[in-house]
Amino acid sequence: MLKRNKHKDKRDYIFTVQKTVLFLFLAVIAIKLGMLGGEWLVNADMDFISKIDVINFKTTLNNSFPIIDTVYNSGNVSVSLAGEVKGLINKLFGFDLSSPLTILSSNSAIFYSYYMKDYQHKLARLEYPLDYGVEDISPPEGTNKEENELPQKEPISAITFEEEPDEIEFSEERIIRGDSGKIALYNETKHKIDIDGLLKEPLNLKFDKKGPKVLIVHTHTTEGYLKNIKEIGTSGIQNWSLNPQQSVVRVGEQLKQHLTKSYGIEVIHNGTIHDYPDYNASYSKSLNTVNKILKSYPSIKVVLDIHRDGLKDKKLRVVERINGTNAAQVMFVVGSDQRIGLSHPNWKENLKLALKLQKRLNEISPGLARPVNLSNNRYNQHVAIGALIIEIGGDGNTLEESLESTKYIAKAINDVINGK
């Protein structure tokens, strides 16, 4: 009797295992077929798809399953409770639950030395030959101990171009002004710009479709900030991070929250990493991301590529005290049609938006906006007539200073696109 029961238990166990394996196999097949079917429907461009009210459908899904909104719409951006808990664990124990290497490094001196200390800097130099913030940094000449006494100026931009990775050299001859001297623009192009004329022209942004109005992306997703101001004089401080809580992704998420909660503007924020491991492919990858999202959300008219600025020879600190608190200065970068073979017929619409935003930003927070940079390059801004790069702070600013700026940027965006 006992022997028969043992055989029965063994058969039941084997049967349970077989059912579990079969269920998992069928689930994987179903998911794969669903993905292939979805891809086929999207690529087929069938007429009936355009008639489906996808915005209501997606809104229902996002509200019902928040994880879909976090992962699909936000490129793994997370400022949720779970994300904060992961950050706390990282801070307390020195490892990231989603990164096996950090877990190994926290328990092994050999792994830690290889991945987290000197070798990491050497590997970063190999990965990022274009100044990626791993060099030794000396304190800027004339720097004082007090953070508010750092020398202020209109510094050059250190954007890496989609076509030509050179550093811009600002010269006074190329800076033009308008609105009685209140608007400053660095004109890198051969175009003659009438600032006052463009400010008088209305924007051609027509939010006539239901759904999100603004898209926030990050071409250089891993650009990061100082953890505290004392780091500005410390050698070997990295100015990039794969952790979205410490990079421009966190700043983009804060901007989204202000736009959504304070002004009711629907925003898609995508935190997909575009600059790692291949930094030189950043713009082609981000263009692919933007095109896919615009295809899914034709209601989007404003595309904001959030960066932070930097210099090659020292940390770039751009700060203004607004309402008693330090805020990172902001620069709008506008692409043009100067590169042969890169069509960009509506660049003036982008410029018009940037000038209006600069004007409004300096009205509500004087001194926060740096000169607009009109570039020879396109920066993927041909995708929309409301496409801009926004440089929020530099690698010599803290994350908190850049987060502080987002509430003023959000108000300027709301006021401009709503004609206030």
C-alpha cells in the first residue's frame, strides 16, 4: 500500500512538472505570436488601424496597469515607490538589484576593484573616446569655496553633433539680440535672423488631435550631474550615469510631472538609452525611437530632447539664484538646414518656439535662460515643428539645481503653447 502511494505521488509530481513546462511553453508561443502579429499590423499600415481610437485604448491600459505606462511609454523611467526602494538599497548596500555586476562587486573585492574603481575609468575611456567625463578635472581658475561665488559667464556648448563632433566656439560677433536686448541668440549659421519679427509671428502648433501633446526624450541618455557641489574640485568625477535616477532622465521625468500635474499637459517621457554602448550612434537611435512614438501618437506636436551641457577642459557650472534657490541655467538649441543632404524645411518654426520660450522663461525667472544656440546641424529636429534640444545645466551643476529649473521651464512651455 505504501509502495503504491509512493508511485502515485511520483506520477503526480511528474504530471505537475509536465503541465507547468507545457503551460510555460504555450505562454511563450502565445506572446511571440502576439508580438509578431502586432508588428505585422503596424508595418502593414492597414486602413482600419487608423480608424481605431488608440488613445482611449492606451489611456485605459495605462490607468489599469501602471507598469505598462512605466515600461512602454517611459523607456524604463521609474520614480515609483519600487524605484525609490531600489535606490535606497543601492545607497545602503552598494548594489543595484537589476545589475548582477554590482551585486558581485559588493561581495568581492576583486570584482569591486575591476568594475567599480580604476578599471572602470579605463574601460570608459575605451568606450567613449569623445569626451565622456572620465578625465581628471581641476577646479576652474578663480573658483571660491562658496558655491554661489563661482564665476559666471556665457560658456560654450559641448553637444556632440549628429553629423560633426566638434566643439562650438562662441564669439561675440555671432551673438545677435532682440526684444530691446532681452533676447540673445548665438547664430552659427549663415542665415540672417530677425528676432523681433519671429517673436511677433504666431506658432503653427495645432493641438487638434486627442492624446499626448509633448514628447520628452534623451539622445544622450546617460548624461549626469554632480551629487554635491564639493565634487566640482575633485578629480575623476564621472559626469555620466546608467542610473536614470541620477541622469538627465530624472530631470526629464520631473519636467513631465510639472507639465502633467500643474498644467494638465499630457506628456510621453521616454528614457530609452541611446548613447550606450555606442555613443556615436546616439542620434540615429534616438531618431528611431522618436519616429516610432510619433507614429503611435500623432497628437504629439512638441518634441523636447533634454540634455545637460559640458566642457572638455573643466566642469561647466551654470547657475542662477531664483527665489532664493539655486537653479541650473537653461539653453535652447535649434537645428537648421545648413548640412547638405539633410532636409529641414521648418527649422524657423523650431527657432520661433525657442525664442518665445527664452523670452517667457526670463520673464518668470530672470537670468535662467542662456542665449539660444542656432546650429548648423539638424539634431533630428525635422521630426516636428515644435522640436528642440533643451540643455538643463552642465556637468558642474548638481541634480537638485537642474530639477529646480524644471518648474520654471514647465511654466514657460505652458504659457507659450497655450498663447498666454
